[in-house]
Amino acid sequence: MTTAATPVWDEEVATAVRRLTAAAENDYYNPYQTFDWPERIPEGALWMSEDLLTVHGTAAAAELDREQYLALSKWESINFYSLNVHGIRELLQEVVQRIHAPGYEIPTPFFHHFLGEENEHMWFFAEFCLRYGGRLFPNRAMAFPAEKHSAMLDNFIVFSRILIFEQIVDHFNSRMAADAALPETIRAINRVHHQDESRHIAFGAQLVRALWERLRESGDERELATARQYVQKYLASSIQQLYSVEAYRDAGIPDPFAFRAKVVADPARSAVHASITARTDTFYRRIGVFEQRTV
Ligand SMILES: [Fe+2]
Ligand SMILES: [Fe+2]
């Protein structure tokens, strides 16, 4: 990963690792004793903030009766935590492959916190799904690219996937942690996750920035184009995964495939998608992966 001439991880990365490692040590908690797990989530409760539901703002929302609407909030909530479990398993595998491997000496101290905390997140998200939904929804994540790139581009792709995943999840976590309409258990898991993720996102942003700078210095236009396309493709596929056929089916919607197609294409959803990806978009513009807006 590291060459003598250009170390990949610069001083800015090293400083962030020191700061975030100290913060993780100070904020350490026992997740297994943090949450109350009530017997059930109250009947008739909203399980997800209304403006985060995939039917929000769409014409198809009017097709749902109150019972289906509340059931959809439950199953979209289960879908969201299932996405977290699958996303975390994937990122754990990637970070495990890199911790204490040559070239990763600088980020490794924080990798320990990252792995420990993500294992705990995976536990509480799965616990929620299994206790209150009886199962996890299947993994529909986009496959990793089959073609091999330079180690630098592979790393850019891996850490971009982790960062984008965490930024999108955090959009949901921050909203639900603050939503007084939701049951306390739901608010609490979103709140606790949001607190840990603020460190992970700051860390990931430094890794991705440094990797992009080194890629740009290499001057390989093909790799730069692949990196850009990959980020766009991954963002689009992350949005698609929010629209779950399983959730529509479990909410009692008669033709869940047709319903999904209708909702995802509703013109009202473009502005919502833009707000979900706004933080990622701003970040990739700032570091120069996407073009700056000329407004
Ligand atoms: Fe997490
Ligand atoms: Fe994380």
C-alpha cells in the first residue's frame, strides 16, 4: 500500500486517527446493557419517521389504509436495520483484511475501535429485527467489482463504500433519534448509533480524501474515471435498496412489485433522494471527485 516516495496516509490522516481513537476510548460504553428491550413495540405505533418512509410525498401513499401505512413503517424500519446488519458484515470483512497488514500502520489503531463498535452495532440492529420483526430481510447489496484495479483504487472503492453507507444511514439515524413520534427503543438505537458513527464518518472521510489525492497524483485517467463512476453507481444502488419488495409485501400491499415500481418513479422522490445523498455529494465535490457546482 505504501511506497517510499509517497506514503498514502498523510499527516492529516494521522492527526484524525489520534483524535478519534482518544474520543472512542472516552466514549466507550457497554451496548449489551445500554438498551431496554420491551416485550413489544406498542400496537399502532409509527416505527419510522413519516418523512423517511418511501411513500412519503407520493401519489401511491393514498392507496394505503391506516393499517397498511403503519405496517409499512414497521417493515421499512426492519428493512433499514437489516440493511445495516448486511452492510456492517461487509465492512467488517474489508477492515479485518487490512488491520495490522503492511501499509495500514497509521489507520490501524482506529480500526480496532471501528471493528469493536461495528460488531456491537450489528448485534443491536439484528437484535431489533429478530425481536420485533422475527427475521432479517435478505441482503440485496451491490456486488463488489469483479475486475482488479490498483491497490489504491481498490482501497478508494472499499473506503468509499463504507463512508457512503455510513453517511446515508446517519441521515436516517439523526432524524429518527430526534423524532418524538417514535417509541423510545427506536429513538435510542438510532441515537446511540449516530454518536459512534460521527467518529467513523470523520475517519472514513480522511481515508477517502487521502486515497483520492494519491490517485490523482498517479495521473491514471482511466482509474480516476472508474472511481468517479463507482461512487455514482454505489449511491444509486444504495437508494434503490430503501425500496423493499419484502416491506411492501409484509405491509399487505397486494402487488408489491408494481407498487415498488410506482413509488420509486414518483416525481416527488427525486428531491428526497437528493436530500438523502446531499452530505455524500457535498463531500465528493469538496475533495474534487465530483465537479464543483457553478452556481
Ligand atoms: Fe455502525
Ligand atoms: Fe460505522
